[in-house]
Amino acid sequence: MAQTTAPVLTRPKRVPMTGAQYLEGLRDGREIWLNGERVADVTTHPGFRNGARTVARLYDALHDPEQQAVLTGLTPNGALTHKSFLLARTPQELLARSEAMRAWSRLHFGFMGRSPDYKAGLVVSLGAWPEYFAPYTDNASRWYHKLADECLYLNHVGINPMVDRSKALHEQKEIFVRAVEERDDGIVVSGAKMVGTAAAFTHYNFIFNYGAVPLSDGDTDHALVFIIPTNAPGVKLISRPSYEFAASRAHPFDYPLSSRFDENDATMILDRVFVPWENIFVFRDIPKTNGFFPQAQVLQNLLLQGATRFATKLEFLTGLFLRVAESNGTIGFRGVQEKLGEAIAYVHTFNALVRDACLSPDPAANGYVSPSHRSMWAYRVQAPSVYPRFRELIELVAAGGLIQIPSSAKDFASPELRPFLDQYYKGANMDAEQRVKLSKLVWDAIGTEFGGRHELYERNYAGNVENLKVETLLAAQADGDRAALEQLVQSCLDAYDLKGWTGTTWVGPTGS
């Protein structure tokens, strides 16, 4: 399964689906619920249609001759696909994977966190080390090739519903995903998972268990890792409020982000869903269920896209920040410049973490490499505090200007109001229409429900914030970093004692 390094063929054996083909594939009878009603078609429903079109735009970019060299490469089977699906043997191939992710991220300015290239991190983990999933090795290998060759959109859900986290899973069997029946041709599963971000737009769902508390004795029925189609009978997606739906009743001028980049998180209910044996990777194996996320380097591969997208998002927010300071005439103020410098430094920091993750990779199974866990752990610990700080920096400089926004684009259409808007809403270097347009973009990024959800997402999507820091400590203990840090201190302590310096380099108070 070695990754090819040959140039893209003029006629690869397979090309990715187009945006139109992607949208058509979503009309498959999937069961999605919003506002008490079943959604008949996510491609036309006002709560989902523009989110689906944004994903379709990503697929269309794979066919754009000007973007193909950055975005696409060949799978081991000669299929053209997004580079996020390609296995990497060198730092340069990892960096190419990241640059392809960045190119896609710029099409949504970093606001769609669970796009197909994020889930591809799970796919490459299947392909790099299928033997981890023995006795289901063939399943892992086959699914890697299918997902990569067809450039499919995979959802994954591992977090259990927040019902009573003081109890083990087997003490709440009626809640959590578990095997309820074993048959000759597969198993039947029931239970729920959260949070299915973008699940409404995906082709398949990867189900596993992930949490601060690992599975323990008694949780055998929950020790499962498997894959199911989004339209599998018994799969129900219960959507949270749709920000796109609310924005669909307004002009894009008023909600330019939430009207097209809402990923629509959902709770996934599995109501006696059948899973054939060929779709199973782990069955009633507690150690493998607990261990595959870190041991198969799934998390590192996922986080490469997360860090790349996050850096892109910070670039966008910094650009907004600069425009705000220009529009209100404060960019020359020293205090504002200090805050802008802080924002730019964060951009440099996360871009550097991405580069280091690629250029100083960890070895992986079968001769492959994965992004450096040190850089990725640093990203997931720092991002939850940096993103709220970005919101704060922008709010401090934009100040009341974000509150003083006309109610909607319709105000500019009023002959009676327009002269007053033109006079009182203009900026230091722009007219009123440009100033309000910018302010509404900023507000949608940080102030609307959509903006608030993004702060919550960046705080929590990589896991419990407290647990992230604990895991970073545990990783340092496991990989020798803790010992190296303590040894550095010990080398200082070893240079002196109660008798004075222990070596001949330095001179003590007696001159010897």
C-alpha cells in the first residue's frame, strides 16, 4: 500500500465525484430531524442546502486545473483523490497533505471543521496499520482503499451522551451504543452518540468510543468500532438549531458566514441498526477499543487538519481585525497595534506548529510517518484558550461599533433612511455600505449564535480541556520528554553542593 510519488496521470483510473454528483448522493433517504419535522432533502432544505453546497464546492475544486496540483494525488490504486487520504512516508508528503488541507480550508475560511479532509485522518490510520484491527485486518485495508479511492465524506462519532458520567457504560446500557444481537451475517447495535458534526452531509459514519474514562470490565458490549452508511435503516440524526435556517430568511449581507458554513451538529441515534461483519474493525475487545485512537495514531492524523484549519481561521480573523482597526481609525494607536501584533504572533505560532508536525514527524507502522504528537498536543492544548482571546481582542477594538449595526440590508433600500446611514455609519476610510458590511461579517464570526458555537467548538472539539493537558503530561512521561526536562534541572543541581562547585569551571568565594 505504498504511496506513489509519480506525477498525476493524465487519465487516472478514477476521479473524485463532482459537486453535482455529491449533492445527488445525499438524496438517499437519510433520516434527519429538525424542528420536529423529518427533512425530506438536505440539498434543498433551507437549514442545510448551503452547507451542502459548500461541501460540493470543495469537491468541484478537485476538478479545477489551477488547484489540482495542490489538492490532489494518486492513491495506491491509481485513483485521483484529495491528498488528505494519501499515506505518507516522508515529511514532504505530510507537508503536501497539510497544504491540500489549507487550500480547502481557505474556501470556507476555516469555519467548517469537520470537512472530508478532517475525517480522512481516520482513513489514513486504517490504511497505515490495518494489522492493529486483527482479526479484522482485511476490513480495515478494504475500507481504506474504498474511502480513499472514492474520496468519500466520512463522519465519526465517539463521544457518549452526557447523561450520568459518574456511572460506567454498562450501568446505563439503555443509553450508549452497544451490541444487542449477534448474527451469522453481522451484529445489531443500539444507543446514541454525540456530537455528529456535519453528519447530515456525510456518506458513512465511523462509530467508536472515546472519553476521559476508558471502557472497563463489564463494558464488553460497548467495545466496538464499526462503520455504517448515513442512510442505514435505524440511523436517526436529531439536529441542533440550524443557524443556516435562521439566516436563510435574511439577506447574505446580514449573515455571510452562518448562511453557508453551518455544519449542523446532531445527536446520532442507532435504533437496532444492522452492521455486517465486513464493516466491523473491533468487536467486544476492550483494550483495542480503548487504545486504537492513540496507538493507531488516529488523533495525530486528525489533528493535522485541525491545526491547519485553525491556523487558516486565525489568518481570516486577523484580517478582519486589521480591517476593523482601519475602519474606525484606530490602527495608528499604540494600544491597538499591540493587540494586532499579539494576533499576528498567534498566526505565526500555529503555522509553525503545523510545519513542525509535518517536518519532524513520528514514525508510524509499516514505514509510514504521522504528524508529530508533540506539535499536535501543543496545538490542542493552546487553541482552546487562544480562540476566546481572539474574540476578546476584536471586541476590545471594535467596541460599540459592533452593536451600532443597522438591523438588516433592507435599511439601505429605504430612501428615507439611506442618507442618514451614509452620513453616520461611514468609516475612516470607507463608505457606510462597506463599513456595515464589514461589521456584519465580524459580528457573524464572533457575536451571533454561529459565532458563539465556534468558540465552544474550538474549546472542546479536540476533547475535554482539562483532559487535554493531562494527556499531554502522560505523553511526556511515555516518550521520555519528562525525564529529559528533569535531567536538564539535575545537570544544574549536579554542578554544586555544600562544599561548593563540583567541577573546575567556576570559582567559589575562596577563589578555588
